Amino acid sequence: MAKSHKPVVWFPFAAGGTVIAFFIPVIVVLTFLAALGHIPAGLSYERMHALAGNGLGKLIIFGVVALSLWSSAHRLRCTCYDFGVRADTLVATVLYVVAIVGSLLSAMYLLQI
Amino acid sequence: MSRRPLVRECPPTTWYFRQPRYLRYMSREITSVFVGAYCVLLVVGLQRLSAGPAAWEAFLLGLRSADSIVFHLLALAAAVYHATTWFNATQKAMPIQIGEDFVPGNVISGAHYVAWAVLSVVILYLAGVF
């Protein structure tokens, strides 16, 4: 049977695509309000710290950030190829390493809270 | 006699100008740049949150600039474009069959839109926006 490592890359990509679609627009709205100077009450240090200090909160934040990072890395890889950057192995390595390091850092920051 | 396969000429950097549908595909591809950059901002935000109240307040204040507003508008447009195209694709990606018939595609995509709207309103409410 032919073996491929593609599902390993593809499953978090699809999960990330769904997570981005459901969560990222509303999260962008929240930080956009902060950018406009109307910081939502939920973005206060106390509320954010309480969310990230809770086990379920940590899991949700990590899931959203890590899956979004991985999905974006995979899409950026395809985007580079489609725009004519054909050094796919290099591009894929750089982007996936960034996504993995970003996910590990997120986990580390969350565990420090 | 040798038979050589037909290799169609395809300019690697300008191919998508040939067809409007290729352009739509590429415009969706470009949204990943802004979504990816925004994900990096989220990781930075987590670092600031873990560094304590002063660092978090400084992070929120640091978002208040003209550049940040422009970036947020681009990221918002990219995220919404990603979401709508993703939900429109769900009916093709996971058709649901009940008995002999398939559930109409509009119902599948529509259910995603409803869930998206409910989830967004709930998150905005929990965040104290209204």
C-alpha cells in the first residue's frame, strides 16, 4: 500500500481552515476595537488572565492559535508555489518550522499564565 | 517514432490572469498572508499576557496606530472572505445523503453561516462589546 505523509499535513490544515472561518473574524473585530481605542471589557488583563488561567480556556486558545498557524502555513506554502516560487521544499520547511515554533511558544506562554 | 507528451505552456507567475476564476482563486490565496500575519500577532499577544498586567496594557495601547487600523481592516476583510468561501465550499466538500436524496447544498452552507453568526455574537457578548 502506498504510504503518504500528506494526511498529517492535511488534517490540521482542514481543521485550521474551519477554526479560522469560525473564530478569526470575530477575534479580529475585538482587537480592531482595541486599535480604535475602544478596548472591549473582555480584553482587560483580569478577564484575559482568568480565561488563559483556566484549563479549558488554555486548551481553546491553544487550539485556535496552533491550528490557525498550521493552516496559514500550509496555505502560504501553496500561495508561494502558485505565485511562481518553486523552491517548495525550502518554503515548506521554513513555514512549517515557523508554525511549529509558534505553536510551542503559545503552549509555553499559556503554561506560564 | 517517438511519442512525446503534450506539455502545455504555463507561465509560472502570470497564469492566473488567463481566467476570472483563476483570479478569484488567487485572491482567496492572498488572504492567507493577512490571516497568517494576524496569527503571529496572536502569539505575540499571548507572550505579552504571560508577561504581566503592564506588558498586556502596553500591548493593547500599541495596537492604537494608523498602521494597526489599516492592518486590522485588511485582516478582517481577509478573514471574512476566507470564512464565506470556506462555508460556501462545505456543501461540495461534505455532501450529506439521507436515504436516496442528498441534503440541498444551500442547507449545509446555510447551517454553517447560522452557526458562525451565533458563535460570533456569543463571543462578542462574552467579551463585553454589547
